[in-house]
Amino acid sequence: MEKPFFRGGLKFECTRCSKCCRFTPGYVFLSSRDLKNISRILGMSAESVQERYCRVVGINGFYRLSLKEKSNLDCIFWGDGGCSIYDGRPLQCQSYPFWSSNLADRETWEAVASSCPGIGRGPNHSADRISRWIRRRQNEPLIVINGSNKRCREILQGSS
């Protein structure tokens, strides 16, 4: 098995530039744990969070639960200079930029670095720590919805 290009670790320190949270379209896909954490932070039921802050997104025949964006493309939870649910933010947000898609190879990582000023700065994150982020995503699967018009009731019943 080939060793990953990041076997010596990678430097990253969030500069709080907010480029990953604002100004560009994208999706923040949620796991059941993410939905529970957001519900806890907001003091709302998972169903209420889903109805107010989420949308169902269809990509390649799969439908997933994602956070909404504001009309200016900011994350629905971005406001007053930061994330309003920071302590309960989704794993996708916590683990950025250490996503398996960003770590496919050095060229991909460098392409991500061209839009993220925190890559290449700050502390070195070990290959083991980076691999833990990847495993955590694998162990916290995203919520998959069966059909674009279905609400998330069967999923939410276990998340409230």
C-alpha cells in the first residue's frame, strides 16, 4: 500500500478568513450527530432545525441533508463575524481542510491551498491526526434521504 503524501504531516492554522463559510456556493452535509449537536446548541428539536436551517440536496442520484445558505451565499449560521453555532458546528466544518477529497494527492492539496490561506501555516498536523479526521467522517456517515420530496421524519425521529 502506498504511503500518503502527507506522511510527514501538513501545516494548517485557520486564519478566520471565512472563505470556507462565505461568498461561494457549496454544501455542508450533515450526519445524525451533526444534527443532534446543532439541535442541542440551538435548544430546538432536530425536526425544527431541519425545517428552518436545512435543505435536501440531490447529487448523482443521492439526496442528502445540507445546511441552507443565505442569499449572499454565506452559511446560514454565519453572522456577526463568525459562526453562531461554533461549538456545535458540523464535522465537515471542524475537519476542514482535512477531507479525503482534498488529500487525494499533493497536487489536489496545493490547489486547495491556493484558496485557503491557512494551509502551509501554523502547527504541523501529523499523518495520524489527519487520518483520524478521515476515519471519523467514515464512522459518521452523512444523512441520506430516500427521494427528493421526502421530509426527514424517519431520520429525525432517532435524532430528536
